[in-house]
Amino acid sequence: MSDIFISYKREEQPAARKLADALQKKGWTVWWDPKLRTGEHFDDAIERALNDARCVIVMWSKLSVKSRYVKDEATYALEVDKLVPVVIEEVNLPFRFRYIQTGELINWNGSESFIGFQKLVEDITNIIGEPPNKVEELKPKEQKAKHEETPKKYTNS
């Protein structure tokens, strides 16, 4: 099971890789089609990954808006309320998706400081929660802060 499924047109694989890497760096697990194993049935693997993912990022581009697979994956994600659409190019979205709030990663260079990426991370967090490693990072800090708040007891020996 993955936290995030990325839907994109194969020709945009470098952009999908950049996004997958950035989201994994944040601590989420990401499924995208390079994870297909040799001999695996493409449709079965995609369907299983879509069903298992907690959210689906659809990367809209000039090519993906024409892709039957991308539109099918986006439609499924919309129907089960786990769609997180982003544009990576200026495009006219498919009819069904025109009035859905869509993130923007146009001209994103992979930087975590890019406003569109920060907003995407915030939106994903609102849907599926903090990444697991972020939660783990908070625990030691919380414990340290709690320890520092505990008054020290001194005894005269």
C-alpha cells in the first residue's frame, strides 16, 4: 500500500520522477508505473495501486489531458474522493475536471521552497496526514520539550 499514486503521461516521466522523489523525501510512500515488475499485468497492477493509494496525484499536461489512462485514473480518484490534481503546463483541463481546484507546478524545478509544491504538500497532509517520518521526527522533540518543562528536584545530601 502506498500513500500516494502518481498518474501522468509517460512522456512526462522526468517530471513525475522529480515529484515522486520530492514526496518520498518528505516521507510518504509513492507508487508510479516504474514500480511495475517484469511480467506483471499492467492493468491489474495499476488498478491495485490505485485502490490501495490514500491519494492520487494527477499531473495534467498537454499530453495527459488526451490520455485515456490518465483520464480514467483521474475519474476513479475523483469518484472515491482522493483526487489531488496539479498542472505542470498551461492546459485546458478535460471537461469533468475544469471546476476542481487544481494545484500548479508549472516551471517547478524540484525545490521544496516552490510555493506550488509547498501548497501540494499541505493539501496532501490535509487528506492523508503527516508523512510517517515527520511524525517520528516530532516525537523526540515533543519528549525533549516535555522533559525540559519538568522542574528539577534538588536534594541536599
